[in-house]
Amino acid sequence: MRLDFGSHDMTRIDPTVILKQKEIMKTTRSILAVSLLSGFTVLAQTVSLVATAPVAGIGLSAPLAVQTNQVVKLLHAFMPPEANPVGDQTRTPIVDVTINTNTFEYVYVRDINLVVAGPATIQLKVKNTNTFFQDSSSVYATFQITDNQPQFSPSTAVVIPADATGPVNIVLESSPDLLNWTGALPGTYGSSATNRFFRVRAVRQ
């Protein structure tokens, strides 16, 4: 669709008005192209892991998978009073971080700042190997997983000028090649969709 500012005699219109109309036309033709492969959904969730070690044994929690474009942060861990993080690490929460084939061990201490970017696997571990203790030991840790938030660029946004006259219609369109565009509806699209690019246009009514 094309913007139509009427069939008035432009020679009788103030030049500043013509300039503003051109700016409106330029603004409303801005395109916001988004690829479905970008993964721009922003989500945050908290997950708690529990590890229980038997007498004279080691306990591991279920693994926590951190996907690409995700960041996990340790928020809190429970460490029992009898824990010994400096010595033999008995009954101390330990976070194992596996990246590729390498595993890194982080012994929990107060005010630890542990942040890991995916892809990675997180597991909570507790050692109960000191024979002084004759009962099982459990610890837990809470993590926050956040998707990487894309940087917003105002230059790619469709803006309705404050001095625009009349309402505008916001149109969503999709394309398979950034050349041929058809109307689209907001919703869920998969990576197998033919039209993988989207743009938003503001059309004056």
C-alpha cells in the first residue's frame, strides 16, 4: 500500500508542511526485519537443584542444561553448619560446570559470584566422605536462567510521528527472501516456515 496525502495543489502548501509530510512518509516506510533464527524471546526462570549423599559417599543432582544464548547465575545455596568448604569440603555445596568435555568445580562460599553462559551443563554435588558423619547429607542451590536480551536499536523501529495527521494502520508482513512480502498475523512460527523474515509498516488510513 502507498501513502496518499491527497490531491491538493501542493504549490499552495507551506514548504515546511511538505517537508514534514516527506518525513512522515520516510518514517512510515521503515522496516523491521526479524529472522526466526534470531531467538529474540526474553525469558527468565529460577530452578533449584538438590543433591543427597549417602554415608561415606558423594551425591549428585539432576543435570541442568543451559542452552545457547542463555546465562545461568547462582542465586543461593544451602550450606549446613557442619560444612567444611576450606578443608575436605565435607557437606559443602559444590557446583560442577561442564562445557564441551571439560568440567570445572566451584566450591560454594559466601558471596560467590558464579555466572555461566551456555551451552553448558550444571550439576550440584555434595561430599559426605568424612567418616565422622554417620548419616546422609543434603544440600540445595537455586539458579536463575535468563535468555540473552537483544540490543534494541531505535533506528529499526516503526515510529508514528507526534505531528502525524490522522490514524495509521500497523501492518505485519512476512517474506521468504526480503523481496516479496505478504500480509501476516502475529503468532507462533517454526524454523520450518517458508517465510522467515518479518517487517512492520505503518500505513496512513
